[in-house]
Amino acid sequence: MTNNTYLEIADNLLKSEKILIFPHENMDGDCLGSAAALCQMMRNSGKEAYVVADGKTPRNLDFLESGTLTSNKDVFNEYDLAVLVDCGSRSRIGDRAAVFDRGRVKAVIDHHGVSEQDTAFDFGVIEPSSAATAELVYLIAKEMGVEITLPIARCVFAAINTDTGSFQHSNTTARTHVIVSELYDIDGFDGNEITQLLYNRQSLGSIQLEGRVISGMKVCAGGKLAIGAVTRQLLDETDTDMSESEGIVQKLMSIDGVEIGCILKETDANTVRVSLRAKSYANVARVAQSYGGGGHVRAAGFTFEGTVDEAVVDVSRALEAELDRANDEK
Ligand code: 5GP
Ligand code: MN
Ligand code: MN
């Protein structure tokens, strides 16, 4: 698929009457914020629209959905347009792929450079240089001429804030700041309030979990690689669920000298979700891709079939090789 302009996407979206929007699994601020913003834009344009998500909404994101999420199977049968947001492949939406396939027209709005190539789209945009999918949703909204209401602005801000690590990551651009500055013009918009909702409502258990994962982490490759594991046992002992482990990988990145941070999340006895981050020169999308996953150059992920112990050995080896390769390319 070649990218459409934002105006073409706006026009194409408005050609449909009933729209289902699909954020990726293990919801984050960008996929939920983008999906909920797009859904409200479509509803405010007189369309029937729903966000079809699965899994629990992480508790720090509970203020974003504004009645857009549905699990009502009756709406899934007949509809016009299926839109994938913040992912470029139907393999990222799990069992919902069957519902996605029922859309007469398929679209994508995404910013991942590396995705599984298993889905054909009729229109859309995949823009890896965009800090967040929500930037694209916002620019499409402006072309559509729909009002950026306060709930939409809150979604866009939360999505950009989370995907840029509060404007710290290398994906942050001048455009990111321009878009955010426009949000501050919207009546009632309070950036600080959203930041408090996103970051300062963590459970005590999640902070204890973070401490336990960090005390158990392994630092290797001469201090360039930090790798930690969130096991089912640690979740039990701290009374937390996996969605509360989201921010831990960022803590590993804050260690001086660490180039790659890796968190292994034990989903079940034989499945580990792997979260990868790089600071300035390593390409973790390349590693994720070699395991059948994908993502961005500096933030990527994949699923490892095996135990956590096996993952530690296997994934560290792959990441050390990536550090060597990236060093040679420097
Ligand atoms: P996270 O570590 O936050 O789960 O994911 C980091 C980035 O990589 C996100 O942008 C996420 O969408 C992407 N990602 C994570 N897992 C996968 C995967 O299995 N396949 C693909 N294509 N992307 C992934
Ligand atoms: Mn995402
Ligand atoms: Mn994103």
C-alpha cells in the first residue's frame, strides 16, 4: 500500500457509515488514545463507530475511552470499514482478526516501520517518522474539518505523551510539539491533569513489582544491556497484573551506559512477551523481526515461545549480537 494524504484518508473515512476501529493487543496510550479519538471524530461526523478492543484497559488509561469501546457482538457482523490503528498487521489484534476480516473496506493508520506483512489495505498511512499514531489521527481530523473536542484533545495528548515517554524519546519532533501546543488552545484542556492521571496513580504493588524486577535484573555486554523478567510469581507476590509492568523497561533505560533495555513478561509457562528499547544507536526492530515480531528502531517487541529462563539466554545472545552489529555500523 502506498500512503494516502491525510485529506484522502479523511475523505475515505467519511464514505463509510459504520466503522469498527481496532487497537493492538496489550493496549497502550497511543493505540487506545488514537482509537478513541478517531471513534469520536467519526461519531461527531454522524457515523456509527466503535472501538473493538480486548483485554483489560490498563488502569492509568481508564479515562480515555469515553464510551467508545464495545464488546457487543451484534455490532460486529455487518459493517463498512475496518481500521487498524497503531499497528500494521492483523496478527497484532489476536482473535479480533476474524471481525476485522468482515469489514468491506480495510484501512490502516500506523507509525511502525517494521510489521508482519499479512494484511492488505484499501487506504491509509504508515508513517514511521511520526512520534505517535495520534499525531496522524489529529492531522486527519483537521483535514476532515471536524471539531477537536476536549475528549479528543485529551486522547491525542495522552497518546503522544505516552509514546514519546513524555517527550523524551528520539521520536519527538517539532511537529509533536506544534500539535501539543494546539491542544492547549482547546477550552478546558489541562495537560498537567492528564499527566497526573497517566503517571501518578500507580498501585503500591506495581512499584514493589518494579523494585523486585530491577533487583533481579541482569546487566551484561559491558553494561550496555539490561534484561529483567516479570514472572507470574512476582505478579502474584505483589498482587499486580501484567498491564502494570508497562513502565519498567523505561527504568532500565535510565541506567547510565545501558543501550538496550529488555523486559521479559511471562504470559504463561511457555510464552514470554518481550519488550525492547534502545537508547541511541542499536536497532531493536531488527532483533524483534528476527523473532517474528516488529516495532520501531528504538522500541520493539515479539513473542518468544519457551520459558523465561530460556528467553533470558536466547534473547540476551541476540541482543549482544545486535550491540556488536550496531557498534560496527557506527
Ligand atoms: P512494547 O514493548 O511497548 O509492548 O512494544 C514496543 C513497540 O513494539 C510498540 O510500538 C509495539 O506496538 C511494537 N510491538 C510489540 N510487540 C510487537 C509484535 O509482536 N509485533 C510487532 N509488529 N510489533 C510489536
Ligand atoms: Mn502502541
Ligand atoms: Mn504508537
